[in-house]
Amino acid sequence: WYTVLTSMFMHGSWFHIIGNMWFLWVFGNNVEDVMGTPRYVAFYLLCGVAAALAQVMVRPDSAIPMVGASGAIGGVMGAYAITY
């Protein structure tokens, strides 16, 4: 399970990490304000794990490594859309 968590902190390129950080900055701070920091961190990690599990369920035989926090940030964007 630790590889699922550590994959959320790896990125494929500078553009990938910059894009993720930009979306996290734009949407994440508003969601964190509503949830509070401890709940937001738990939600963020849960979204990342859910995204990784969804990828494994869709393509269990994939040889492409999972990198980046895009799934977790997608969950944060979904929370932003529901909240605002």
C-alpha cells in the first residue's frame, strides 16, 4: 500500500508537477478552508488512493507506472465543484 501513497508524490515531468500544484493552489485552499486541515489531508489522501484503485480496476495489466497526484487533485476539484 505504501507504493500507492508514494506514487502521489512522484511526477513525470516539471510540467506535470507545476500543473498539479497550480490546480491544487487554485482549488485546494478553498476546499481546505471549508473542511479544515486534518479533514482535508485525509480527504486528499483518500482521493489519491481511490484514483489509484480505479486505475488498477480499469487496467490491471498495465505496464505504465502510476505517478502524480492528479487523481487526488481531481477529487479536490470535485469537492470544489460540489461546494461552490
